[in-house]
Amino acid sequence: MFTRSKLNQFVVTLFMAGDVMTGRGIDQVLPHPGDPRLFEPCVTNARDYVALAEQAQGPIRAPVDFAYLWGAALAELQRSAPDVRLINLETSITSSPDYWPGKGINYRMHPKNLPVLTAAGIDACALANNHVLDWGYAGLAETLATLNKARISCAGAGENLKEAQAPAILDLGEKGRVILVAFGVGSSGIPGSWAATEKRSGVNLLKDLSEKTALVIANHLRSLKRPGDLLVASIHWGGNWDYSIPPNHRSFARRLIDGAGVDVIHGHSSHHALGIEVYRNKPIIYGCGDFINDYEGISGYEQFRGELGLMYFVSIDSATGKLEGLRMVPTRVRNFRINRASAKDTHWLSDTLNREGRALGTRVALQEDGSLQLLWD
């Protein structure tokens, strides 16, 4: 079994998380809350989400500091010392009032609250998702500029198609490079009009998950990768509440590994963790689940336990590209803050991953420190 003592000098460890939603209610408890006006069918003020959370879990002493949201995750990040910290940022960082009409849900965090990401040392964000353009093209432009100013790399959105398709490249010195590319799929709720073009900003939206599309991507990505590089494909796909993994997700992920040399599939959109597959010694995380959101107190879909999350620590040998280990730390959000999951909740997550991983050839083993270690056939 993989243990950290067996890691060699070529092993790169990635911290990966699913959806990080720092807008709406969460933005309102941070030091620089933006305009709380919303244009949702039922909620018109972001502070209502704070009130729902407080009714469910007790008061939140706002304003909280920038490290508050990460809670117990900060100690775990320090202990695990990953080489790269990667999230799917599902929030527009902007003060733009130009909300996208008819979108229904609009996430926005004030740019002055950007230190909430640097507080956790986030290195890179995937942006090819269904909220990055919630506040229009001006909101996207400000998001990109704000991340760039903070020296946080991003992939999956840009001022034109070339920029949206461009990778984020993280140089790790002797350990090589981590190359991040990000894609969005319409099944996650990304409007077709959000697709970047040669003359219009937007996201790197895939037309489909066909063999032809995978071949086009492979031709592009093969030109980026050199020996010692690790290639991460971050994909926003599928619905919010469903454990089933569509067959075209599995075939597309495998095609990216076979044809494009992708080493890690970082999937997200589902609000709960999905089963994990290991194909040719490459991890395919079909859905990381939500990591930070403002859903406390909102009823519906309780059976999926969306308040529970996972910190994914993926260790890859950069010399061979093979998976050395995948360790997961169970978490639970309470009062907009990440906590370590209880023993009971950890067992629930373990049982769920084992049930969903059975058809994928994976299972998890509970460790003495309360983490879950992935095992595969």
C-alpha cells in the first residue's frame, strides 16, 4: 500500500477540490461584502443565505477573516504540503452590476475579498464552469484580471478562444511542470452562448464528448507536454445530484488519457462526491463534489449529504506518470467553514465511495488518521 515514506524525489502531490463557491452568502460574511442584490426567482438578497445558514447552524460572527472559510483544511494543507493546490472556482470575482439575464443563479464575490483564495495558498483555478460569466463579460474580465494580479493561475476562460484553451503551467523546478487545461460541458448548465470564440470572451466549452472532439484536444495537448510534465484535465460536466456516471464521460476520460497523455482527470459539477476510477495507472475523479458553498439551511436532496466534502491529495510519479497514491480527507461545512468530518460521517463517505467505486474497480480503506486511501484493481 502507498505510504508517504515511499515517495521519491519525482513524486508530485496535487491538492484538488471540487466547486469552491465564495459568492452570494459567503461574500456577505467576508471583510468586503459586495452589493447583495440577486436576481433569482425566489431570493433577491444574498444576506438571506446567511440567515438560512444561521437558522440551521447558529450565528456567524461576521465579518470573518479570510482564513475562516478554510477552517481545518489549512492544517491539513500544511501537514500534507502538496506541490500544487487546485480548485474549481465557481464564482465571478467582480463588482460588475451586469448580471446575466435569465441565468437564475448568479454568484459574485467582491474583488477585495480575493485574499480568501490566497489565504489557502491556491495556485490555480479551473474557470470553465457555469458561474464564471454570471455577471457578464465585464465580470469575466475583472475575474481574470483579479486572479492575474494575485498571481493565481487559471485555465478554461479567457478574452477569446485562444486564451480560454490556453493551459496554466506551474513550474516545480526539478519535479517538472504541472500543466492544467480546463473544459466545460453543456450538461453542467453552461449556456451555449458562453463559448469563447476568436472574437468573443468566454469559456472553453466543448461541443460534445465524441471521439472526434477528443482527437482535436489530443492534437493540441500533445504539443504542450514534455518529459517530466504532468497534465491535468479539469472538466465541468454532468448534473448536480446523481451518482450515475454517463458512459460518454468514461469513454471521453479514457480517450484523453490514451490520446492526449492526460495524467489526472479532475471532474466536477456534482454537488457530492462520485465514484473514482483508475485507468492505466491514471486517476479519473468523475466528480469531486462541492467544497465550499452557502447551501446550509436549504432543503432538498438531503440523501446526497452535500455538506460533506473531500480534500483530494493525488500523488503522481512525474518520471513515469503513474499514480502513486490518492488520499482523501473527509470534511463537513458548518457556518460556512470547513471542519473535519466526524467518524460517523467519514464512514458514510467511505461506504458511498465503496458502493460507487465497485463497478469502477476501486475501493477505499479507512486510515488511523481518519483519511481514506484509494485502492484499485
